[in-house]
Amino acid sequence: MSRILVLVVSDNQTEVRVLSEIVREQTGGDALVVGSAGRGEQALSRALALRPHVILVNLDPAKEGDMEIVPRIRGLFVDVGIVTLTPVYDSDLGEATRTAGADETVAETQVSTALAGAIRQAARVALTRRRMADQSALDHNT
């Protein structure tokens, strides 16, 4: 697999810088943060412009409507991996993010050990989806 392009969705620029560094270090350069965006329309427009392989979304479930970005991203980008970051490990929250369209969920307390694996896994799942969509399009054209 070629280098994994990652878009970070967070309103906090310090957090974006830290996550970018963690992604680079943990993946040994296999993944590269190509940009960042705040939530909502900005995240969607940046994703359209940058076409990342994985979108890393930092969620704050305490914020009203924060979870809404995940199904909006999934609705527009079937072939993009989505990794959500949550403040703590919570199986109910993890299930809610998967139901919303996330491929992987990582608790902030596990970022230093689990983020690279989650990004790689989400990229693999996205690639599989892309290949299936391509095959389906070919089947419909024949």
C-alpha cells in the first residue's frame, strides 16, 4: 500500500500538530497528515479538496451535535477510512461511532499505542470498499 493520506478533523490546532507528529512517528512515515479542518462544512470541503485515504475525527461527545460529522462524512465518502478519537474508552460510544460510520475508534488514552494500527486498518477497509465499488461499476457496465 502506498503512503496513507490523513485529514485531521479538530478545532484545536495544538491537537492537530500533536496528532500529526504521532501519526508520522507511529507509522514510520507510512502515513502523512495532509491537512486539518474544523468540524462541519469545513471538514467536508477539505475532504473533498484533499481526497485523503483516512479521516481522523476528534470527537467530544459532550458537545451538542459533535457526533453528526461522522455519518455526514460517511455519506459523502464511502471509500474513505474514518477513525474517531474519543476522550475515554467507552464500549457504548465505540458502538455509536461504528453505527455512525466510523471504521475504528481509539480512546485518547490509547493514542500513543493504538492510533497507527487504527489508521492502517481503516485504510485497508477503505481500499477494499473502493475495489468493491469499482468492481460493481464494471459489472453494471458489462
